[in-house]
Amino acid sequence: MKLAYVTLQCRGRTDELIASVADQLTRDGLRLAGTVQSNIERPDRRKCDMDLIILPDGPVVRISEDRGDLARGCMLDSGALEQTVVAVYACRAGSRCRCS
């Protein structure tokens, strides 16, 4: 197994690059399995909302919890993240890709 990483300066740029590459590969006819993260800025919050789109066709799953502007620490919704893992596995196995 080979591991690699990509990092760009400025918040959200790496996720935008990965989404763009995934979109181009899909247009080129490749069937992808996995997720792409997007971060949605909220003017009323210090932290953004985090969404994962399950490739190839969705759905979009919110993986962050809105705990209010004064909340500290991690906002990751581990249950939602686990749902995306199950959905990606189903896509890889050829089943219908969905989260319930």
C-alpha cells in the first residue's frame, strides 16, 4: 500500500482540490468510491459545518454537530461518520449507495 497526502494553504482549499479531481475523474468515466468533504462557513458560528458527499452519487451527510458558538473541542458526529463508512463499503460492494 502506498500512502500520500496533499495539503494546500488556506482553509478548505485541499477539500476543494480533492472535490475537483473527483469530479473530473467521474466525468472521465471512472466509478469512484469514497467521500469528499466540504466545509460550509456559517457567519453566526466560529466553526464551519462539515459535510461528506458519498461518491459516486451522494448523498451528502453532515458529520459535524452544531453545539453552539461557545462550544469548545471537537464537533465531529462520530455516528454520522460511521454511517458514511458503511455507505462507502456498500458502494464498493456494488450495493445501492445510501445512508439511513
